[in-house]
Amino acid sequence: MNATTYNFAYLDEQTKRMIRRAILKAIAIPGYQVPFASREMPMPYGWGTGGVQVTASILGPDDVLKVIDQGSDDTTNAISIRKFFAKTAGVATTTSTEEASVIQTRHRIPEAPLHAGQVLVYQVPIPEPLRFLEPRETETRRMHALGEYGLMHVKLYEDIARFGHIATSYAYPVKVNARYVMDPSPTPKFDNPKMDNCAALQLFGAGREKRIYAIPPHTTVVSLDFEDHPFSRYRFDAPCALCGADDSYLDEIVTDDRGSRMYVCSDTDYCEGRQAAGHHGTESAAPHKERAHG
Amino acid sequence: MYVAVKGGERAIENAHRLLGHERRGDRTVPELSLVQISEQLGLGVDRVMTEGSLYDRELAALAIKQARGDLIEAIFLVRAFRATLSRFGATEPVNTGAMLVRRRISSTFKDVPGGQVLGPTFDYTHRLLDPTLAESSEPDAPVTGEPLAAMPRVTDILGQDGLIEPSPEADADAPVGDLTREPLNFPADRDLRLQNLARADEGFLLALGYSTQRGYGRSHPFAGEIRFGEVEIEFFAEDAGFAVPLGAIPMTECQMVNQFKGSATEAPCFTRGYGLAFGQSERKTMSMALVDRSLRARELSEEIKAPAQDEEFVMSHSDNVQATGFVEHLKLPHYVDFQSELGLLRKLRAEFLEAAAKAEPMQEAAE
């Protein structure tokens, strides 16, 4: 049987070189979608293959990797991807945002500010911000080339005319470096301001759609809006039930079948860090008690 | 309580252990061997090799066993393995004209040089469940017929009179396009389209091909020829300076012959749609040939108005490994986005109810 041994971080060096070239081009043209010859990975398309290929190409033996999905290190797919790199690259892994040198994420940007030298790798399902307005790639590429973004502004305007405000709550389009309109991946719009002037390098990988794009450190990222309808963040108005934070994005958790809810930080590392520092919420006793028993 | 919504590493391990148990099934029943799969479920193996883009019967059989008979999952396993293999180069174009034919039929002529050879086929079987197969049975030995022979392609016979467009000549110096190694751009050339179709989901191509027959981009097809048999694979070795044979593999080829009314610059003639697959894959190659011809609409200055003629639509959605990944990724947690949408929906509903409450007293006053 034709068994095979895999290279460091799974991908062969030729493939990594090809992906690194795409990444360099992406960094040189912030927000521009660079086509790349995405490989078939041992996990399904749509489950982070773009992010995994970018991470595999930039990872070195000394890197410390953090993987989050929905802000949490403990969601099943985050565990699966972290285990994949622990196995194929043997790199150190962490749940700490501060300690990580590479953070792969799906649907969230960590609450703690990122610092210089860190890389945030986003998993992207549909890289094209104009896709739901124009399904054809040949057309959208032309629109980007000409900087023709009127269609997007009309869409946002129609929202305002119909609802009184822009009715996009996640994957909210941004303009990068005053040139390309970019899809920030399906992060909640709450996270959009964190992309602006970020000290870390932000890389975006879309495996199925075969595109890589980037925001270099300290690049201007503006959420699209109108002067009389400025961009606004959304956050459920409550403190975290575990750590009391009133500035973090919250998960809504249904606690019984009578409609009771509790709200806790979606960023588990941020929440645990605050609890360790002595912050409390209304429900914080229970998890601590469990931890003491364990 | 909060811990309950987290997926655990242990949970994943246990789930995979349970999968292994379920895959084995009743342990008193003998386990399937790979040889049993490749010998007795051969058409499934052919499909996995074709759409997995890798000719290896043993690996395809292993993938089918590992995937519990889910062929798309098996194709995925083969593709992921294939992605890691190093490329030595490309073989010489396969000469299907020299195929040692096991089956060959043409619907365009009553008889053709070499004859109509039915070979192993489901065609003309009555689809009645056969209870003798439920028990182990010894089928009759085949009637030994003529030895396998090469025979001329029907389209070559038509070509002698110039009634059909010639097959495009391969440019020996041009590199072979490979959409698994280079990003695909539109419009795509026919080599890349054919590669995409060869890897495409059989069911998707079947439905698209069927749609052209029902009028969505009709291409007036005839099955010029379908042939299945052994073809020799040759590889040009730089060191030796000539092409060396690597061996022979079974392949199926379908050449559709389609009407073409001609244009301002071209005389009317028949045109071709082409299908090629590993093993015996007739449904696949026939569907592929129909869709290939439909996708040539731009080249032949035909009006593009049906899905099967739209290369961006066809090529972007034909790959079942991509499609199943993205459809099934909806199983992954999306609660962060959903929370955003909940917030938005609550706001929209509050605004709607508020506006409705305001409108009501006004209506009463008017009455």
C-alpha cells in the first residue's frame, strides 16, 4: 500500500512556498483577494481549510498556536484544528491570546488587543464582499479593479430606506487602506473596529474559493457607512454572568425550557483571565466550584 | 452548566471510537476485505477513482471501506491523499483509438468496422431482483468470444469526410493545465473544463446533461460512440529520451456527435462533446460529454441561456468534495453570528410593533 509520511505542518514545501508568495502579494495590496492554488486538505472544505493552509505556511517550530471558533478554544472544530497542528507540526499550543504568536480564528477577533509580531489567521467561507449582490466572479473582479462599489452603497442605502438602519449584523463590509472593499469573514460587526490600525498582521484564507487576502499591521480599516448613518457596534446590553465584563461580545445561553437566558463572554480566554483577576458576575460561583472539585 | 455547551476533546475521541465500532457492524459477520470491494463492487471503485482523480484500485477500495460505503466521503479521502503526492510529470495523451475494446457501441450507425460489442452491461437486463444472488452463487462462465482488439473510432470514420470537426490537435509545447495546481480563472479553456468535468460529481453532471435534453440549452446529441477497454499509459522519460509504457488501465470514453448549423465563417458540420473516465463509467462519461458540448457555446457562438452552458455556474458547483464540505459546514457552531442576527431581529420586531401600535389609535380616530 502507498503509505506516506507528512511534512512539517502537513503541506509540502513547494506548496508552502506558493502560499507564502500569495500571502506576500496580499500584504503588498491590502484587501485585494489573491487567487491561490488551494490544496485538498484532510478536513472538509468550509471547515477552515483556507485558514489551515495559511497557518501551515507561516508556522515555524518556535511558534505558539492558539485556535478559536466562536471565540472559544474549546469548540469541537477549534480542538480538531489545534490537534492537527500539534500532531503534524509539534508546535506548542495555548489558549492565551497574549502568549500566542499565531492565532487561527473563525467568526471572532479576540477581545484583548493584539500586539506587534502576532498573526491573526481568519477562516473565510465566501471572500467576495460583493458575491450576494453579483454572483459572477468575472463581474466582481472587474468591479474591484475599477473601484466600482456603488452597488454595495445602494444595498446599504436600501437597508436604511427600509429599516431605518443598516441591517447587516455580521460579515459587515469594510474598506481597507482606502482602496478595496473587503469581507471581514463572518465576524459580528462588534469586532470590526478591532481590525483598524491593528498592531498584528491579519491574514484571511478561503480554501474552497481559493483566495488569500491580508491587512498589514497599522492599516486603516473603515466599516462602510454614511455620514448621517454612522457605523455602530451591536452588543447585548448586559454584563457577563461569569466575569461581569460590560465591554465584551456575549453568547446567549438558554438555561431552561421557560425562556431563561444567561449571557457570558464569547471569548473564553478573556473571561477566564478576568475571573482569575478576581472579577465576578452573577453566576460565577458555579464554574469555580466545579473547578475546585475537578 | 456552562461547561455543557463546550465540545470536549474526549467527546471527539469517543465519537470516532464509536464510528469505528459502527463501521465494523455485527462482529459475528466476516469483515469485508479490500479485494472483495474492488472485485465485487468494482463500479463503485471506478467512480471513486474517477472523481477522486487517482487511479489506484486498492486505495479506492480502502477509502470505500473506511467511508462505510459513502462514495463522496471515499472520494474525499482519495483526494486528500492525492493532494500530498509529488508530481513527476504528465503522461502522453492516451490513444483511445488503440484501446483493447471490451465494449463498444455506436448509436449512429447500424454497423461499424469492428462491430457493435455489447460486453459487460446492465443494458437490456430486466431490472428484476435476482434471489439467486442472495445466496452465494456460481455464475456461468462467460462465452469466450473474439479476443480483445483495437478498432477505429466512429468519429474518425465521420472525420474522413469532413462531416465532423476534427479533434483539436494537442500542442506538444504547451503545458497541460491543472486546476489542482493553479488557481482557476474564468473564462476557462477546454482542457481545464474537461478536467473539472472529469472530477465532477456524477449526479450533478447527470442532472445537467438531462436538462440539456429537456430543452435547457438543447445540443441535439447522438451517442457517436461509447467504448470501454484497456488503454496503454505512456510517460515521456527525459533520461531515456522516449516515451516508456507504464502499463494499461481500463477506461471509458464517450464521444457525443452534436448538430451544428454553422456560422458566418464555419460550414455546417457535426461537433463533438467528450467524456473520459477511469474504469467502466458510462453514465458519467455520457453526462460529461453532454455538458462538455454545452459549455462550448461561447466558442461556437451559440446563445448562452441555460445553466449547463454557463461555465462559471457549472465549474463552480460541480465538485462534490467542495459542495459537501460547504453544505455540511452548517453543522459547525454559528452561535456568534446567530447572536448578532437575534439582536438585529429583536430590534426590527420592536420597531415594527412600535410602529403598528402608533398606527392603531390613528386608525380608530379616523373611523
